[in-house]
Amino acid sequence: MRNAPASEGDRPAGLFVGLATLDVIHRIAKAPAVNQKITSSAQFVAAGGPAANAAVTFAGLGGDAILVTALGDDPVADLIRADLADHGVRVVDAATGTVRAVPVSAVSVVESTGDRSVVSLDAVNSDASPPNDLGDLVADCDVVLVDGHHPLIARAAVRLAAARVTTTVVDAGRWKPVMSDLVSDATDMVCSSDFRVPGAADSESTAAELVRRGVRTVVTTHGGDPVDWWSGGESGAVPVTPVVAVDTLGAGDAFHGAYSFFSTQSECGLADRIDRSSRVAALRCSVVGPRAWLTQLPTLDFGKRQR
């Protein structure tokens, strides 16, 4: 069982629980009009999904990443498994019983801004149950991340992690019904600026409500603006690295994967963790395509934090 944060140079283990999709990505000059057909300038096919992309980032930074998801026997699943294996992620498939179509995401990225649009089946009505060895997987990891997809597995993972006092990161991109159950056991909620607890008016009141419910650390990202944080009765903001964005697909997932990785480093405090994660996300935004940016991760200098 892992019971202490890794030190710099150790190889941390991360467990990622949630969605895996097949992303079909097109770069386009502008969004098509109604009934219009357009030709893209480039096409990519890769595994996607919040937890899957976070796991790829964690592995790219030097960690051992395991993804618990539900794929089944759909032929598309083999493409997802192959891409994740190529990028150092071990997949534990919790799909049993009825074969369910693996989600395929139709993604468009606008060349001039890097903005992305995504249409996906996600894990709608998923009833995938936790794998029998989930307890062992949690015991052998330094950090657990859940994205709220496949809710039965997410609930089980955060409860097991809480019992073992393991850092548990919730990817809070948008509110899902399962979030009410995850909040009580999460140690860290990493939220997008659009994430709202029901009844909250803005990101600040959302953070206040999460802290009131017992979340130890709340982090809220705002794209290219400073990242806000609340922890231990204190709060602050960390500036982000300016970058020319050419492809924002998966940038938030990259931040979450990096945040999970740096949470395992005993020498890395919260502000440094956020700064390093924002640098990883900025790199993701600066490179075209879902995987090419990973080759540049070793070039990042995490030695000096912006003030």
C-alpha cells in the first residue's frame, strides 16, 4: 500500500477512473453552416475522454497510469486500448454483460483560435460496476482521479481512497448527479470556471460551497486567466503561462493529469502544483494534434514559478 507522497525522482502510481472514447478530430477554418459540407485541413484519431487524457498526461510525465473504464467487445474499443497502451496507460475494463457501443466523439478544432467543439455519447446511462480488484488497485496507487462518468465505479473508487487517506482528485468540468456523492470523499476538486454546484451563482460561490461540504482543496481554472485556489482556510491565485493557442482539445484534462502527478511529489506545494500543471496545459494548447505535444514534455522547466 502507498502511504506517503513520492519524492522527486520516484515513479508515482496513479489510478484514473472514468470515460474513454475514440476521438475523431478535424481541424477546420470555420464552423460549417447548416447543411454545409466542408473539408478539414487535418485529421487525427486518438483515445479521448477526461480520465483517459489525464492518464496519458500522468504517464507522459513519468508516472505509472492505470485507467479503469468500460469498453467491452465493441471493435472501436481495440483502437482505444491500442492508443492508450502506446502512451503508457494500462486499461482495466469493467464492462460486463450487454455489449454497449463505445462512445465516439466528433471533434472540430478551429485553426485560427484553437477552440474545440465536441459531440459525444459520453457514458450515458452507464451501469458498469467496479472491477473485483478495485480495492487492490486503489491500495497500490499514490493518487486517484475520477471524472464522474461510470458513476458506480466513481463512487466506489473515492470511498476506497478516502478509507486509505489517498489523495482523490475530482475532475469537475460540469455538474453530474454523481458529484453529490463524490464531494463528501474528495480531497481535491479541480473545477472549470463553468462548473457550478446547483444553486451557486458563480465559480467563487461554488468553491465556497465545496469547502463548506468538506473538500480540503478547491482549484478553479479560467483558461488563460489566473487559477484560483482555496485550501486550509486560505485562498489565492496563480498566474498561468501565456501561450498562443492552436489546439485546446484536452487542455483541461492535461491540467488534471499533471495536477494528479505533482500531487504525489512531496516537495511540491499547492501553488507550485498549480503552476506546473498550468505549464503542461499551456504546452498542450500550443501544439496541433492530440499526441504530438507529449514529445515536448521533457523540455518544460518546472524550476521557477511565476510570481
